[in-house]
Amino acid sequence: MVPDFTNKVVLVTGASAGIGEAIALLFAKLGANLAIVGRDAGNLGSVAKRCQAERGLAPLAIVADLATDAGCDKTAKDTLAHYGRLDVLINNAGVGARTCIQNADMETFDRVFNTNVRGVYNLTRQLVPALIKSKGNIINISSIAGTCVTVGSLPYPMSKAALDHFSKLIALELAPLGVRVNTVSPGVTVSKFVQRLTDYNEKQYQDWLKNASGSIPLGRVCSGEDIAKMVAHLASDELSPLVTGTVVEVDGGMRFGNIGGLVQSYAK
Ligand SMILES: NC(=O)c1ccc[n+]([C@@H]2O[C@H](COP(=O)([O-])OP(=O)(O)OC[C@H]3O[C@@H](n4cnc5c(N)ncnc54)[C@H](OP(=O)(O)O)[C@@H]3O)[C@@H](O)[C@H]2O)c1
């Protein structure tokens, strides 16, 4: 069964690149009326054009920094003003870090937590009334880093552990109101994520991905589309009507392997 999001309003944060871009494109193909968010207006605009080519309808493109209260307020307000409702909230925007406690600084901590935790909390808080009205659902994009213990990417794994628990807490609170909340936890996925943290050129990044594939039981890293398909599955009321409070890993079994060396290979 192919999920159908015709007449559903779907908000995807961090849709200007990587996994969020793949999620936006898949939901456009599946008929959703989209609101997409990112800071980079140029990248967001080109994703909007590709979604329009799939859907025949331009998404609402919101340029906003979700690490700020103003960015969260604008995203919630513009989405509801434009569509008058919300059916699916996909909290995907996130940033990583390359820190150990011995070289930690508070600027990195604040950047990671303001984006990956505070922004998600703030945006979700503002959109929950609309989701209760539509009996909609929330998908949070976490990471297997939230449960694997590694050295070199503090405080990113802490932020994802907080996100996993946040999802479960609000899943329980919102279940009696008909709102489902689920989490998708990717393993290594092709995107700009690692390149934003490193000065790897394309060749070095491809080598890093090849090395990563060696620690993945199913033998390859994820594509954005691999993650997007699971998001659509969980967001579909037809496919997942009783699924809530789950954390679904899409990682090729990577969490069972030795991922410590991989994280350390780009740690400072
Ligand atoms: N790639 C992986 O291996 C991997 C693995 C596990 C989990 N994840 C998670 O997957 C999610 C997506 O990451 P990705 O791999 O697609 O990384 P990416 O290619 O770097 O994309 C990140 C997206 O988030 C947006 N973003 C970041 N900070 C933002 C902010 N303050 N306000 C608004 N938008 C913001 C970026 O947009 P702008 O640049 O336009 O602001 C971009 O669209 C993240 O939550 C990440 O933790 C990734």
C-alpha cells in the first residue's frame, strides 16, 4: 500500500538539504500540501521548485532559524496562516558537533541544544493545538547516536537522547487526544551533515562513507530516501494507525557494529 497524503498539510523542518530535502520530495510525490523550513533561502527555493515539479503546487517556503524563538514563532504562525491547519509535523532540522569534554565550549553546546532540542520543543508546543484538531501526528528525526556510546561528537548524542525521550513523553500525553508521535533514528546517511563538521572535500567524504559502510551489517550507508520512506510509513494513518511512542532505527544494523572508530575519525 502506498501512503496517500492528498489534502494533508505537512511541515518539514530542515528541508533545504539532505534528509529533510528527501522527505519533502517524497511527501510532494505522495500528494501533501507542504510547508518547508530552512535558513538558506537559495537552497530552500531550489527544493521548493523540485517539490512543485512533483506536486504541481508550490510549497510554502519559510526561511527561519529554528534555534531562535523568533524563527519558531514565524514557522508556526506562517504555516497556520497559509493553510489553516496542520496534519503532520516533521522535526528534522539538526546540527552536529565534534567535541570532547576536554575541549568543550558553551557556544557549541548552545548551538546544538538550541537547534536539536529547544527549537523542537518550542515549535512542537506551538503546533500541538492544530495537531489535536486534525488528529495529526509528529515525526522527530533523531540519530542512533542518541543510544550508542562514542567519543568525539559531544554534545550531539546527548541532544538526540533528549529528543528520543521527549518523543515518548509527549506520545503518552497526546495519545488520548488522538495524536501519534514517533521517532526515526538514522544511521550514517548521505547528506551535508559530516561535511558541515569537517573540511573534507568530496573525495575525502566519499572515502569516509566507504569506510562507514564497512561497519554496517547490511553493507551500505543510508540515502535520504531510505529515511524518508520510513517517515512516510509512520506518518500514514492507514499504515501505522496504532504506532506511537516508537523509535525506529533506519541504519542497516549499524548500531550493533563498532561505530566508535568512525565517529573518532572526524572528531577533533
Ligand atoms: N546524515 C546523517 O548521517 C545523520 C545521521 C543521523 C541523524 N541525522 C539527523 O538527520 C537530520 C537531518 O540531517 P542531515 O543529515 O540532512 O544534515 P544536513 O544535510 O546538514 O541538513 C540539515 C538541515 O537542517 C537545517 N537546519 C540546521 N540548523 C537549522 C536551524 N537553526 N534552523 C533551521 N534549519 C536548520 C539545514 O538548513 P539550512 O542550512 O538551510 O539552515 C538543513 O536543511 C538532523 O536532525 C540530523 O541530526 C543525520
